[in-house]
Amino acid sequence: MNHSKSEQLFRRAQEIIPGGVNSPVRAFRSVGGNPVFIARGEGSHIFDADGNEYIDYVGSWGPLLLGHRHPEILAALEQALTIGTSFGAPTEQEILLAEAIRDAVPSIEMVRLVNSGTEATMSAIRVARGFTGRDLIVKFEGCYHGHVDSLLVKAGSGVATLGIADTQGVPKAFCDTTIALPYNSPEAVTEAFRTHGDRIAAVIVEPVVGNMGCVPPAPGYLQMLREVTERHGALLILDEVMTGFRVAFGGAQQRYGVKPDLTTLGKVIGGGLPVGAYGGRKDIMSKVAPAGPIYQAGTLSGNPLAVAAGLAMLRHLKAHPEIYHQLEARAAALCANVPAGATVNRVGSMFTFFFTEGPVTDWESAKRSDTARFGRFFRAMLERGVYLAPSQFEAAFVSAAHTEQDIAKTIEAAKEAFRGVAVV
Ligand code: HOZ
């Protein structure tokens, strides 16, 4: 493959944008080589600046459940453009999107739209603190909840990928309000609540972790979190930025049968446009300004373009529940034959290949994966026209636009790539 235009663009970008990218994990730093610059996407495929074509398993980091440029989303955007691009004032469409979210995720009795997953988690923990009158937040090692100061402690995603243990610029006092525990360990949670129970405002968790690679919850784990938080008067926040509308129409909470107090959602409810949301119990959400004393705001919140695209996507998903069977079946086929020396974790249509015998159940086991080998595998896949997330500590996503041919081609590419990194 020729990458000369991407190389040229990357040189230019580095002069003006830190590291040449607008979000660190895009930079390919942990997989070797330089990023490819994307020119356009169509369905399950993306095309780079040099005209190379790839089957895309990043899907804008999850939200493109229907693939790139889905006609119903484009039509909704075209319609929205005839009205205006931003008002900073309420519109009826925001109510429709809020109702569609509540319809799919019944634990969300009230919802506030924001602009990103980071804003959603930042706001949700503020609300949890305001509602409970407590300061401490429990999170889990390897989980990533956006670049919120106090949630960057032992975070996954780009933080883990780049090995930035302690982000500079976050005051120690903020980190001191975070208790980071191993994921999937009920004992650690019980112990933390035994010691600090009356000071913990909330437990925030990715119900299926996507940010140390895909790591599912152990059977009963989410129920245990529900029970312990309830017993101690703390809130349970499910961060469904990745899993919302992805692992089931009603998200991980539907798939695993757990009812949180608050839920955070991200770009998925914008069909890929910049949007996020947090919501949950009415008695809690009623404390958000102007209904209550917990302040949170945003000019672009409920932006008409993002709302239109999101609504089109949620309506399409609701009208086509068969999509979830297709996603499950295609992802299962993709993950069926992983050679010895590697392991795969999959929940629904999100998955990760790890270069360790496994099992991978938490950050300790995820980081045992041979990341150099992952890097070689990633590059071999790229050269064969398959675009995976450029990090061992991210998930891959199948969309409804992926065809059986895409899956078959990806399986063939993976066989060769595994052989190339001596996992056979
Ligand atoms: N938030 C995404 C989840 N891992 C990664 C995208 C990014 O950091 O750019």
C-alpha cells in the first residue's frame, strides 16, 4: 500500500496540532508507523488520502452502528440543515430524542443532552456528589470515562495505550477523591465500602469494558455493584458510552438485567455526530439546574444536527430489531477461530484480540497481552485492508453495514496476520 499522502499530511499536522492528531489514541504510537488520514467513508468501508480502502472496525469508536453515510441519517441531516445549525434554545426535536432514549432505556426517567461522553460522565459524577452530599467516587482500573480530571486515575484507552500513569495537570486533591479498584473483583468493592462506605457518592463503571480492550463483566458482578451501592446509599452509574444501543437496544443494562441510578451515553445517540447524555432516576435528575441546585450547562447541548442524526438512528434501530441478531452472528463468526497464543473477548458486536493465553478479565490480565505483537498484527491487518483500533486497549466494532463478504475477507486477513506474528 502506498501511504505517501498520509505521511505528508502527518508531517504538516505535527507542525500545528500536538502530536499531529486531535485525540492521542489516533496517532498509531503504540502500533508503530504513522496514522492514515481518512478521506471518506461509505457503509462498512473507509478510504484514506492515498485512495487505499479498508473494512472499518473502528466505526468512529463505536457509534456507527449503521456504518458510514447511512441514507436515513443523511436525509435527517439534510432536513435539519434547512432549519438551522444551532439555536442555543429549546427545540421539539430534543424532546423527541429524550423520549426515544427513555423508551429504549427505561432506567432513564429524565435525561440531559450534552456534547460528548466526557461531558456526560463529568456531569453525572457532579450530580451524584450533589445528590448524596458525598465526595468519593469509585472507578475501576483500565476503565476510561473520558478525560475528566478525577476519572483519569488508572484509566484505560489512550492513557493506558501511551502508558501515561499520572496525567500532569490534574491536582492531587482531585485524584484523592477517586478510589480505583480492580474490575471484576467483588472483594475489592466490599472492602472499599467497608472502609469508606459513608463517603462514597457513586460507583462508575463500564458495564462491559471497552477501554482495556473488550472485557465482559463476570456473572453476577454488575448485580453485586447494584446491591452494594444501594445498601450504602451510593449511586450506581453505568457508563454506556460504548455499550449503549450497541450490546442491546437497551444497552448493557438490558443485556445483563441491572438497573442503575444514572447512565451516561455518548456519540452513539448522535449517530456519530458530537453528542452525549446523562440521565436516570427522576428524583436525582430533578436536582439539575434550573430544576435544582446542581449546575451544568452548554450552548451546543441539544444541537439540532446532532439531535436529528441521533433520532434517525434510534428510530431505525427500533424499527429493525433484527439488526442485533445480525451483529451478534457476524461478530461471532469473526471471533470464532482464534489461534493458540491469543485470546478473544466478545460481547455482542464489540470484541478484542489479545496476545496472551488469557483469560482477560481485568486490567492486570489485559496488560499481560504482548503489545508489540499486537502492533505487528495491527499493521499486517492494515496492509490487508482491515482497519482496527490502533491500540491493544480498545475494542473493535461490527456494524450493520458489514457484509458476509467483509467478514470472510477479515477472517482470511486475520489468519495470515496471526501467522505473520507467529501465533498459529
Ligand atoms: N473514547 C474512545 C474510547 N476508547 C477513544 C477515542 C479517543 O480517545 O479518541
